[in-house]
Amino acid sequence: MKEMRNILGWLGMAEEESILQDAQKHVEETYKTVTYFAEAVKAFIGGDLEAKTVAIEKVRESEHQADILRSKMVNELSESLLLPPDREDLMHFVKTLDKIADWTNGAARLLGFIEQKLPENVLKNISLATELIVSSVSKLKEGIQAVIKNDLKKALADSEAVGRLEHDADDQKKTLIEAIIHTKLEPATLLLSYQLAEYLEGVTDKIEDAADFIKVVAIKAR
Amino acid sequence: MYIFLVGVTLLMGIAVGWSIGANDAANSLGTAVGSRVLNLKQAIVLICIFGFLGAYFQGSHVVNTIGKGIVPMDQLDKPLAIYLALVASFAACAWVVLATYWKMPISTSHSIVGAVAGAGLAISAPVRWKILLDIFICWLFTPIGAAVLGYIFYRVFKNIFYRIVPRKYLRPVLAGLIITSGCYVAYTWGANDVANAVGVISGSGIISVNISTIIGGAAILLGIVTWGYKVIETVGSEIAHLLPIMAFSVQLASAINVHVYTGFGIPVSTSHSIVGAIFGVGLVRGVHVLNLRIIREIVFCWLATPFISGVIGFLILKGLMVFLKIGG
């Protein structure tokens, strides 16, 4: 965000700031989606199927709210006559944020289909993967707040932390898949568990994509 | 000491002119560059020519208002008038710099008017409140008038343009209209804004009105060629996303609006005129161009600027009077 006194430039910057503030709301909704998913995983591990179903429903509702926010941001970006300087990056960012909630919802749906009690080793790795997602999305949230407050150093540090967490999530996926294939599971559960592992890693991937945008904004603003 | 004061005052005026040229040049032909009707060099040449012509031919109206209308500087002791000119320019410039740092959309016109009044009060000069009130009312009507004109122009042009212009001439005609209206914006911008740089200098009697418009115009040119091109490039290539007919309507509405006030010698914000025109054009499309937060910020800056620059001008001149024992 360059400092600019020209009114057209200022309007562009103001639009960018407005989009980033909506993005903050969006990431908060996404954070809720991830938190509800973590609750669903916890309930699943604890064998509380009713709590799992409730949490999965909350994930779905939260994802819907995130969708509404996404539409609002896309409208703002496409309707504006004076657009932010980085409109293409912003549009990409909005879509990426939405994908985090989408993929989390996808993971929750898969979790809902798994009825067979999974072995301890698989459950432990699912739990670890979920923790990585929660940590990543927390860092992303902090990164967006840092960009809005113009604390570019922190924004960069947070994006880099998300990158490292994504790397950990890659390793975690490998471990989880190893655990799944070394366990005797029914074919349907095996398939669903494998897909869940893919989705869990996919969520951190999407979080990293969003963090990359924060990095771009922070570097451009330097 | 006298020569030094005159030199510093002139330099301060040139600095204000430079800042105007550097920051606001993009308002006139930024869209033309963005839509590739003109390249950057052509746009700069046109802005320089028309900005200077505006300053030279019609700049004197507003120069007289700022120099003699708000506070009758020509009736003050010359050294006192020079101090007033220096402090008012400095206060206006300081507030513009601070506001830019804080990313506030403020107007140099509003800043200089407040600064002149504040500095005038500091030396107990007769501030003409009636003229100040007229200026305030005009500030209120600047964006409103531009919005109404923008709305009417876009409504009319969007309906008749494609009917009366043969298809094969669409592009050249549109390009011609955008360039012409952009040059008109540059002309009215030069005519209205040159006074922000040199109005007080001319009022203090250091130089004549004609010479002041030439110096002010030259300072604005300097701003355009040394820095303004960067802003034009950013605005043109990255921000303004107006369709050609919209850009034409915005520019024409804004230029006519500012031209009317210039004719009456009222210093108005060319930026606010453009924002108003964009808002008016946006209304036709049913687009919420400016959200409430953005409007609130603009209105807040509009209200705060003259008071803050006035307070800065008042305090600095009061301080100088105490320390340098002037005006007593």
C-alpha cells in the first residue's frame, strides 16, 4: 500500500483497505469453520457421534457464512469504478480464503461418513493434522491483522510461519497415510480415511496460498 | 533579513506548487493513460501545457481571493504581510505533509484557506468571515454540483453517443473526447490551484499577480515532470477503471464545476470535484462506488483540514510574534 495523496490513488488504497477488512472478517469465519472441524475430530476420537454431527453441521453453516462474505468481496471488487492497485491479487486472495473454508467443509463431510471406529494410531495422526490446520489458520489471521495495522514485519513473519506449518502438514500427511495403509480397514473406511488425509493437507495448502498473498502485499508495501 | 524572508516565502510557495503538480496531475489525464488513448509522455506534455495556461490566464481570480480576499494582506504592513504569507504557506504545507503521512485525503485548497485565516487571526488582521463563509458553502457544493453534472452527463451521453456516432468513428471520437475533457480538467486545475501556491505571496505584495501565476504555474510544471508522472502511471495503469464514456462524463463534469468556481475566484478542491463526479456517474450505473466508510473519511478530512491548518498557522505566527517581537 503506497502512500498517495492523489485522490484517485487514495480511493484505490481505501478500497484495498476495505477489502482487507472484509478479508479479516472472512478469515475469522474461516477460523470458526476450522475450530468447529477440530471439535468434530475431537468428538470423533472420543466416540461421541452426536457431538460430531453437531460440530459438522456448524462447519457447514460457518462455511456458508464465509461464502456470503466471499460474494460480498467479489462484488466489491467487480463493481467498483476505482479499484485497488492490486485487484488481481486481491481477487485471487478472496478465492483462496474461500477455498480454506470449502476444503474444511469437505474434510468435515468425509469425517461424517466415517462410521467405523479408527485405530488409535490413525486417530492420533488425524488429531495432529487438525492441530496443524488450527495453528496455520491462527497465524494467517494474525498476518492479515498485521497487514491492516501496517505491521509488515510481523505480517511477513506470520506468512513464513504458515509456510513452515504447511511443510509440517506435508510430513504429517505422509505419516497419516502410512498409518492408514498399515491398518486393516473396511474398503469404504479406507477410501474415506485416505481422502480425509488428502483434505487435511489440502486445507493447509490453501492457508499457505492465502499467506502468500499477505507476503506479496507486505513486500510491495515495503 | 527582508531579502531572506522574501526568498524563503517564494521557496515555500514553489514547494506548495511542486506538491500540487506532483500529486494532482493524474486527476486530468490519468484515465487517458490508463485506457491507452495517450502514452505517459503525451499526457505529461498536455497536462503541462493546459495546467500552465489555466494558471496564467485565469489563475488571478483565485489568487486575489487567497491573497487579499480572506485577509486584506495588501492593507497590512509589508513585513507583517510577508510573515503571514510565509507562515500560511508553511502551515498549509505542513498539514498536507502530515495528512499524506497519515494517508488522509485532504485538499491543498482547504488547507491554505484555513492557514491564511488562522495566521490572519494571530496578527489580529481583519479576517473577512463573510468571504470565508461563502468559500465554505462552495466547498459543500463542489462535490454535490459535480455529482449532479456527472449524473446528467453520463445519463445523456450513454444514451445518445452510440446512436449518433457511426461505429467506425467510435474509437477516435471517444479518444478525442477523453483527451479534450482531460485537457479541460488540467486547465481548470491550473487556474484554481495555482493560487494555493502563490496566492499569499502575491497578496503580500512581493510580486505582482501576473508574475505570481507564472511562478506558480512553473512550480506546478516542475512537480508534474519530476514526480507527477509516477502518480499518473499508477493511477492510469492500476486504479482508474472507468469506461471511456464514464471517464469523459467525469472529466467534463468536474472541469465545468471547477471552472465556474474559478470564475468567481473561489478556491475549491479539484479532487473533491472529481470524487463527486465519479459518485454521480456511479449512481447511473447503480454502483456503490464509494462506501460509507470512505465517504465518512473524506467528509471528516474536509471538515478538519481548514481548522487544523488554521490552528497551525495561528500558533506559529503567534510564536514568531513573541520570539521575534514582530507586529507589536
